[in-house]
Amino acid sequence: MKKLIILFCLASLAFMTGCGGGKQKYDWCNYSDTYYGVAKNDCTETQTKHLAELERIMQVATEKNLEVPPGIYAEYGFLLFKSGKAANSLQWFAKEKAQYPESGVFMDMLTRAAQRQIDKDKQTASQPAAEMPTTEAQPAQETAPAQGQTQS
């Protein structure tokens, strides 16, 4: 009976060691904290901090020879898109789609939205500035009293 218990313990230990071992695949750095900051107070300051954290995650992944976690390229591109840099966002959407093909449909949708914005910006830039109508205050015209009426 003791041998059976020892054998069971050794088999359990070997099983748990086999499941827990392995190389780290991702490093999320401080993602949760900066994302929470944006979710709690979405302003330029928190977005800038989160954007910097996304850049750091990509840098750490390169330095440690790890994969960039899923969604990081897409989120980085989306933040660029939101800040008016639609042209810059396209490369990040393409990187996300290349690394994580399962995100293809969503990345294609974001790419089309960014391309529409780029086209709209080009169209706006190519149109000559329309003359703005002047809204100068016109002096009020005094009307003469109708015949037979007197001014009071």
C-alpha cells in the first residue's frame, strides 16, 4: 500500500512538473495597469502612458525573443488611428493579421476604416478652401413711418 501511495505521489509530481514547465511565451509588462488607467479616465495623458507601455511590450518581446502578445499590434494601431494618424495605423493592423491570422476579419475591418479616413483626409486636403460667408452685422435700417402714422 505504501508503495502504491509513493508511486501515485511520484506520478502526480511528474505530471504537474510536465505541465508547469516550458518557455515563457509572452511578457505583458505593465499592460493591465495602464489599460485600467485608460478605462478609468480616458484622456490624452492616460492614452499616452498606455501607448508607451504597448511600445515597451513590443520592445521587451524583441529583447527576450518572445512573441508579441495577441492584440498588442492591433491596439497600438487603433490608438494611432484614434489620434488622427490613420496612415500609420495600417502597418500595425497588417502586423497583427500576419502574426495572428485568426484576427484577419477584424483587422480587415479596421484597415478599411483607416483607409476610408485616409481617403477622406486626402479629399479634404485637395479641395480648395471654400470662401466662408461673412457674417458682418448689417446696420439696422430705419423704416419711415407709414403715411398717416406719427412716430411716438
